[in-house]
Amino acid sequence: MLGLSAGVEVVRAHQPSGRPTYLGILVELSIVTLALAAVVAGVLIRESGKPLDSKDLKIAAAELNSLAAEGVLLASQSPGSSVTANYFYVQSRSWHEKVQGANEDLRASPPAQDQQPSYEKSVTLAKDLASTARRLAGSRPTEFERASSLRRLQTLEAQASTLRSRLAHDANAR
């Protein structure tokens, strides 16, 4: 009788219990995560090569306008006026990185054929904003440099606002 009950135990050990194991759950989650990551990567790759239309350029111009406005505020609060040198250093570096990111995002995709002039204006604006951000980032500007940067940023903000408005009108007309 002992041999028979031992054989039954062996059979039970090989039957699936119907309950998921921790390892099984991890494997399933890993497969789902990889599949989802592949889909997201595919969408991002497809979108990155897509030509920029007026709506895309309008969004880029709005971002440049926002970054220029942030720069105006930062330059008006530079050390010696209303903030500490450490605060200005951290904020100017962070702002510079955002400007660089916007510049790179804009240049990542080509424009649609009918948007070439708007794209070139956006790229020029982004380049000028990056140049000003580079000058301010992490430095202690003199009063002359601060005033000069502030005037330049106010001009860039106005240009970005005008470009954004024009592109919004173009996007709505389509």
C-alpha cells in the first residue's frame, strides 16, 4: 500500500494547481511590458520622421514663447536685483536645458513643404533663444549684460508670440 500512495503523490505534484505562481506573473507582466514598449517606440519613431505641419509648428512656437517669457522673468530677477546667486545659477541652468531641449525637438523633424518659411523662422528663433540662454546660464551677469539679455529676450518673446499667432491662424484655416 505504501508504494501506491507514493505514486499518487508523484502524480499530484506534476498536475498544475490552477493558481498562478509569482514567476509566472512576472513573466506575463514582462511580456506585456515589452509589447507595450514596442508599440510606444514604434509610434514615436513614426512620429519623429513625420514632417511638421502648421499645428506642430504652432506648438513649437508656443513653447518658444513660453521659454522666452521665462527668460525675461529670470533676467529681470538676476543676482543683485531680487534673487540670490545660487538661486539664479540653478534656475538659469534649468532654463538653459529646457531651451536646448526645445531647440533639439524642433530640429528633429523636417517641415512639411508648405511650412518651410515658418519652420526657418522657428529654428532661427530657437537658435537665438539658445544663444541668449547659453550666455545667461550659470553666470553672474553684470548690470549691462542683464539689461542687454532682458531686451533681447523681450524681443524674442514678441517674435515668438507673433509667430505663434500667425501659425494658430494658419492651423485654424486648414
